[in-house]
Amino acid sequence: MLSKEKMQVIYLRGNHDDFLDEVLPFEIGNFSIRRDYILESGGKKYYVVHGDLFDSITTNLKWLAKLGDIGYTFLLWVNRFYNNYRAKKGLPYYSLSQQIKLKVKKAVSFISDFENELVEVAKYKKCQGVITGHIHQPANKMINGIHYLNSGDWVESLTALVETFEGEWKIIYYEEWEKEYAAKNISELISVESGINTKLLPLT
């Protein structure tokens, strides 16, 4: 399918698959695995990278990163049961891990440092924007003249980063998308039923 559609798929390695560093860059057909990539979009150049390479913990203190990963995994496990309970009560999704990170001063400072460092790298790469992830904090903003984009994640924030056909970047929040999708389906269903009723009226 990739060959037929001439679609290029680029997979950027992250801290959970750093074992791929031994074989990078890897390319087969239209599929490639890289550390980073420069994307041209809307007349601008974006430096695209997972972001773990700019995290001093994951790069220099791997044992601490592993320990943190165990704690994070446990928190996600608790989060799943907690949100199952909330769902039964008719309450919206709530990310425990994200709220804990936002309330910890050092975590907030780390996020700011992370963003600023990547902005500087984008400038060095002569790019007008940067697209990253790693810290699980969705963002679409300007920092010192650089368009900073962070996809967030599909575990805590339930977010994704998309580019429209007009070249505009947007953050999709799953809860909002689900509500819009449900509303659209209901609207289409009512429209179809209304059409059926209209066609049946002459027969009665």
C-alpha cells in the first residue's frame, strides 16, 4: 500500500525504543526510522524530534529514568481503575499523573526548560518551528519567534497533533472530538430518518 500510494512513513525513535540507536538511520522502501527530521509545512521548516535526547534524566541518569518509568506505569494503572469508577458515575476522564506533574514546581520548571531548549535547537537548525513530544504536555504556541508544537500523548492527555489541508496545525482533544463525532452522527441519523419519513408520507 505504501508503495502504491507513494506514501512516506517516518518513525522517530523515543526513550522507550532507544535500542534502535544501534541501527539508525534505517530505511526500507518508503518506511524509515530516524532520530529527527526536518518537515516543510506551510512555507516553514519544522524540526521534528521525540524530545528525550534533550532530557538530562533519560540521557544521563538512566537508572533514575527507569525508576521513574516504573512509578509512572503504576500511576497509569491506578489511573485506569480510577477512571473506570468515574465513567460509571458519569464523570469525565481525569488524568491523575498529569495533575500531579502540574502541581509539582520542579516538574513545571522542567517543562519550561525543555521547551526553551528545543526552541534554541530549532533556531540552530534554521527552522521556524519545532514539533516534539516526550513530556506529555500538548502545546501549540509561539516561543521567542519559534512555533512550538507538542503532540501531548494518547495515555494521559488523550491528544494528537494534526495538520489541516490548509497547512494549519491543531491539537485534537479526544473528549472534544468524541462529543463532536457523536453529535455529527446523531445529526446525520436524524437527517436520514427525516428523509425516510418524508418518502413514506405519500404511501399512507
